[in-house]
Amino acid sequence: MFESLSQRLSDTVNRLRGRGRLTEENIRETLREVRIALLEADVALPVVKALVERVKVRAVGQEVLKSLSPGQALVKVVSDELTAVMGAANSELNLAAQPPAVVLMAGLQGAGKTTTVGKLTRFLKERKKKRVMVVSCDVYRPAAIEQLRTLASQVEVSFFPSEAGQDPVEIAKAAVAAARREVIDVLLVDTAGRLHVDEAMMQEIKALHGAIDPIETLFVVDSMTGQDAANVAKAFSDALPLTGVVLTKTDGDARGGAALSVCYVTGRPIKFLGAGEKSDALEPFHPDRVAQRILGMGDVLSLVEEVERKVDQEKAQKLAEKVIKGKRFDLNDMRDQLEQMNNMGGLAGLMDKLPGMSSIPDSVKSKVNDGELKKMVAIIGSMTKKERRHPDLLNGSRKARVARGSGTQPADVNRLLKQYMQMEKMMSKLSKGGSKGLLRQMRGAMKGMGGMGGMMPPR
């Protein structure tokens, strides 16, 4: 998400970073490029006008022109205004209600409501430690009821049964009563997808809202809807007292215009971003972090949080102890590292959060393929336990067997072994001197990289 917008904006502001002096003329030229970048990213026109005007007012004033570092000051202004347009700060779900706290999900057909309910259920259960119940009021699509039943089973939360032909309002009322009896913390109510121009369906969801009085009413919108997402969100916000927005399918949209438009148009905060089909692919929306990503500054905070949440701490501790004791790093360890990386969204997901990635040429980015990660895991999985512990045993005939077993070529096996030897050599160096040596080597490596700058290609 934001790939094209990020590249255009970061290129524009980078040209100003090193300038000792800015004038109204080159600020005007920069804002013209910012406007074009936003429009190409499918940001709604009223939002583009408002954003550029706000940046202009601040940019031509004392704040930038009189700054000791005007280029950096302008970058900060653009970052601040992008953040303000998207809602200023992270807005958490308000669950401060007499249990159950009822959350109603609304949106267009195909926006991903049912999938989002499954993701939100897992988020509330695992990260917020809540007892959750889900119910489907989509009586027009029986498959939706079964889909939600399956998702509830996978996440291991309560599912309130419903059937096609029942009255959605009666279903919701009965679910609230059941959740109260079972001392459930949060009840998530999935609804039928509806077109905002369908008056009968909009009246139905109004009646449903009035019957259960939810503490949160979330509008679920497909980010790939583009500029029209803002118009649809406005229609739903006129019909319902929305409290927030969930943007779905953000992994499939390189433009990101919806994120900059929906919050501004509705006046309601974006609360979550959904990316991918997995039940853990839902993240709280942080406007400041997203603004930094758009400007090519990365999102290290989110990356750190993701590492803390998804990395197997026990395995990481065992590997650290193994390295410190000077034991050999083997292919089992390498496979563990590859699998952990895959759990965190793969190389592409990690790159998206690293600073400076917008300046990496597309030809380089295209080579970052998570399929390679899975191929490497498959190659290691085709080896015997002994071969994984002692890679030196892998002669020509064994490599050919491993290649056949993993559906790859002997050249792929050789490439993996070469990468393994590089990792093993690094681990061996880190182990010298015990834990103090390990820390010293890590500090040296970071200095050599110049922070994150060592990852950037020469300009």
C-alpha cells in the first residue's frame, strides 16, 4: 500500500532536504508535484485541495522559510499534515460499556466484512484478552453464516447461530441476550453487504442499529475502491452514526488514496487496516506511522511490535544461547529463522516498514520474492535430520535427491547452501567472546551500516 504515492512524495521532498534556502517559488513547484502525486494515488479531490492548502499556509510562513534547515522543516510540515488528514492519532475501540460491548459491522457487498469480523475476533481475544461472541445477521447469503461459524471455530470463540429467512433485528436482539447470559465481553455483529443507494437495505441496518444500540459502528471499506470509497463512506455516515472505519485489502492497493480520503470525508477515524486473508492480518491504524511510511521514513515502531508479537521468543532465546556457547549454527536453525520471517509477512512485508525503501529501484524490489523463502524452507525440509545437522554430508548425489524431493533444481540447493555458509560464518564470528563479544559485534555491524542507511544503494 502507498507504494506509488510514497515513491513520488519521497522523491519530491528528498530534493529539498539538503537545501540551505527555500523560496516561495520552489515551494510552489514542490506543492504542485505533491498535488499530482496525491491525485495519481486516487485521493479524493476535496482532500487533495485541503491538504495542499494546509501545507502551503505553513510552508510559506516563518516555520519553514526562517528555519535553519528549511528542507527538513518542509518534510516535517508535509508529514504533520498527512497525519492530520488521516486522523492525528491511533483511535482504539471503545469497549467501555456494560458487557457485552456491541460492535456493529457495516459496508458494501464484497468489502470483506465477514473476514474482518474473524480478524477482529482474534485481535480482541489474543491482544485485548476479551471473551468474544460473533453473530451473523446476513440472512440473504447463507454461505456468510457458515463462513462466520467456521471463522469462530478456528479462533475458538462463541458463535450465536442464525438462519436464512430470520429477521436480522430479532437475531441481533437474541444474540445480545445470549451474550449477557454467558458474560461475554464483546459481541461482534456481522451484517449483510448493501449498496448505499438501496433504500430498503439502508433502512434495515438503521433498524438493526436502533434495536441493539452498539457502542461501536464500524464501516468496512475495500481500499481498492479508490476515490469512490470516500463517497460510499459519506453515504453510510449520513445513514448511521459511524464511530470508525476499517480499510480492507490494503495489501492489494499500491496507491493508498482511500486511507487519505475516508477519514477526512467522514470525520471518523480509521481504526484498523486489513491486509491478506490470514486471521492475524489486522493491524491498528496509526496515522503518524503511515505518514512516515508514505514519505519513505519507514515504520520501525510497528516492525518492533510485530517482532515482539510474532517471533517465537523461546526459539530465539535458544538460538542466542547456542551462538554464545560457540555451538554450530545448522540448517535446522536456518529453517527456524526463515519460518519466523515468513510469519511476519515475509521479506516484502518487512521491507515495507524499513526506512528508505521508497528509494530502492523497482528492479531491485521485484527480486524480493517470498516464494524464494518458501522454496528454501522446502529444500531444507527435504533433507534428512543428519544432513540438516551436518551440511558437509551433502555431496552431488544427495543434493540431486534433495532437489527432486523439494521440486527444485540442484542449483537452487547450491544457492541455499552458499547462503547458509554465509550465515554460519557470521554466527561463528558473533560467538567469539561470549555475550560481550556478541554485543560488540552487533554494535560494530550497526555502525558499519550507518543506522539503516547501510541498506540503501548509492545515489
